[in-house]
Amino acid sequence: MNKFKIKTEVKFSDNAIDALLDYKNVNAAIVTDEFMNKSGKVKMITDKLSGCNRVDVFDEVKPDPPISLIIKGLEFLEKCDTQIVVALGGGSSIDAAKAMVFMAKKVTGKDLKLVAIPTTSGTGSEVTQFAVITDEEKGIKYPLVDEDLLPDLAILIPELVTSVPPSVTADTGFDVITHAMEAYVSTLANDASDALAEKSLKICFEYLPVAYKEGDNLIAREKMHSASCLAGMAFNEVGLGINHGIAHALGAKFHIPHGRANAMLLPHVVEFNADLHHNFGKYNKAEAMQRIAEISRMLRLPHDTKRIAVESLVEEIKYMMKMMKIPATLKEAGVTKEDYEASKADIIKSALNDSCTKTNPREVTEASVERILSKIAIW
Ligand SMILES: NC(=O)c1ccc[n+]([C@@H]2O[C@H](COP(=O)([O-])OP(=O)(O)OC[C@H]3O[C@@H](n4cnc5c(N)ncnc54)[C@H](O)[C@@H]3O)[C@@H](O)[C@H]2O)c1
Ligand SMILES: [Fe+2]
């Protein structure tokens, strides 16, 4: 049985931010990072929450939010006696807020509402039932998965994204591409998730280079904001794959930004799933290769044969990465050979155990993860 459902209401286009004016006579809290507060973006939100009794701000979120931060945020929410939580920021702020609200509801039994306002076009976290939290002691990133993590409302405001620097635009844009591609080839993919992933990919390949080169191009920013949300809806239903499984492990060990880790792996995971080099064991390769070839055709890349289609997709990904100065190897991403060798076994183990890996179209083994890693472990 296939299914498609979205609990989160999404508001976008002109005046979407005015949805906040509806919150009256309640206590609100904003969960964000220091940059958002100092840059005046928090004020844009508090101005619209003027009907609330009080608005408190927790601006301590850092990239890859750890468990300790969630506990601190929980204490904050309790102290402010909040009814509405507004998550403002990239995936890190939204995930942190989702985890805090989820736990606060469990602990207090209170019915908290969560509004997510993304300021990067990347994770799609505003419409997903995932929150990725880091266990710093163990060096592992955990995707928490629960329908109760879904925000009640998402507001897409492209003006908030124009300040994202080119390198973060590139990283987060590749997160969107990876979400859409992994959803498209997921073992659970269906017509509804395909439609969302296809549209997202078409937008990304057209508008990500524009958003990268012209950060203040509002049309490109609006398109990428939509692409991020559509890809989020797609993978929320049908899951991701080994690309995200390994990227989580690399992010936890070496703090490589999430989208960058995805981009570095993507050409090699596409080749692996399509079994382009016939190096691996048994699996349903015909279907995975077919799906990947379809992506090429959809993007109007050369696709005379399935092999040509896969190769041209891999080349296009590598071209875009180079154009946007995304590192291709762990060395270029600042990881030393010694650190990599010391962590390799843990990375393979946590990639195999990651919940995203379950829906990869091709069976993944220790040897195949090692093989994919070897393509970026070059010094
Ligand atoms: N929940 C999900 O479904 C999901 C999906 C994919 C990734 N994630 C997680 O999300 C996190 C990554 O999120 P991200 O890629 O959005 O990055 P991020 O939230 O970590 O932000 C990256 C940097 O960009 C800055 N930034 C954010 N918005 C900005 C703006 N408008 N202008 C200038 N700077 C801005 C932040 O301050 C930060 O320094 C990772 O922890 C990843 O694992 C979650
Ligand atoms: Fe992601």
C-alpha cells in the first residue's frame, strides 16, 4: 500500500509572515541562533508576534545541535511557560526546536504548537518528521523519527535566505538535490513522492547555480525555498538512502556541514546504486539503474542508453560541485588521513545502522560502504 499525508500547513508567497499575527494572548518563544538574533531577523518575527503576551528568545543553537542543547532549551521553554514555539533558522535551529517541543509535550503533557520558518533552502525540516540530534560523547548523529515532530505550520519567506553566503547556499542546495534523488530511488517511492522529487530536482538544476552566483536574486531564492520544501515532503514519506546514512556519520565525526558531506558522496552513491562498475554483489540493479536514468532524462541530460544517462548525471553533479567550489575529497574538506583511519570502522558501522539506509535501492554491506568512502578518502 502507498500513502501520502502532510500534517504541516505550509504558507508561502506574499505576506506569508502575516500568519504570525493570528497568535494573540499566548506566550511565544523563538528558538534560533545568535546570527539570526544579531542580524535583525528575530526582530522581523517578534514584530509580527505583537499580539502575544510575551515573546522570549533562545538563541543558543549551534550547527549539529547536541543533546545538551536540547535539555537546556527544554528548561527554557518551561521557564517561559510557552504555548507557541517559533523555530527560526537553518535545519539546526528547526531540528533543535522540534526536539525541544517534542520532549516538552511528553514531559508536561501540554499542547505546544510549533511554527517552523527556515532561513536556509536545504533540509526541508519544516515539513519532516525527523530531527537530527548529535550525541557528542559517542560521536553519532541520530535522526529522531516521530510524526509528533512535524511542525504545525511552516512559513516560507525567501527574503530571509538572501543573506546565506555562497558556500552555505551550495552546501544546503546539495542537501535538497540529495533528498530529491534519494527519495526518487527509495525502495518506497510512489507516484506522489516522485512528483515532488521530480519538481524539486528540476528547480535545483535550474536555480541553484543562480542562487549561488546572485545571492540576492529573490526569484532564485524563492524557487530553491520551494524545492527544499518539496524534497522534504517527498523524503518524509518514502525515506532516504545510504548517501544520508554515510553523511550523518561523517558529519558527527568531522563536523563537515551536512549538505557538503552529501554532495561529496553523491556522485559515488549514484554510481554505486546504478552498479555502473559491476563491482558489487547481488541486488535489484536493473530497477535502480532505470530510476537513475529517468532522472537524467527528466533533466534533459544525454540519455541515449541507461549507462550514458547515469554517466551524464554523475558528470553534471561533479560539474556543479566544482563550479560551486564544493570539496570532492575528505582532504579538501579538512580531514586528516590519521583522523579518518581512526574513525573509519565507526563511520561504516553507524552508516549501516542509520535509519536512512533502510530505504536505499541497493543492498548495502560493510564492503560497499568502505568502497564508497574510498572514493573520497584520497590524500
Ligand atoms: N530534520 C530533517 O529532516 C533534516 C534533513 C536534513 C538535514 N538535517 C539536519 O539539519 C542540519 C543542517 O541544517 P542546515 O544545512 O540548514 O544548516 P545550519 O542550520 O546548521 O546552518 C548553517 C549555517 O548557516 C547559518 N545561516 C542559517 N541561515 C542563514 C541566513 N539566512 N543567512 C546567513 N547565515 C545563515 C547558520 O547560522 C549556520 O552557521 C544538520 O544537523 C542536518 O543533519 C535535518
Ligand atoms: Fe539532508
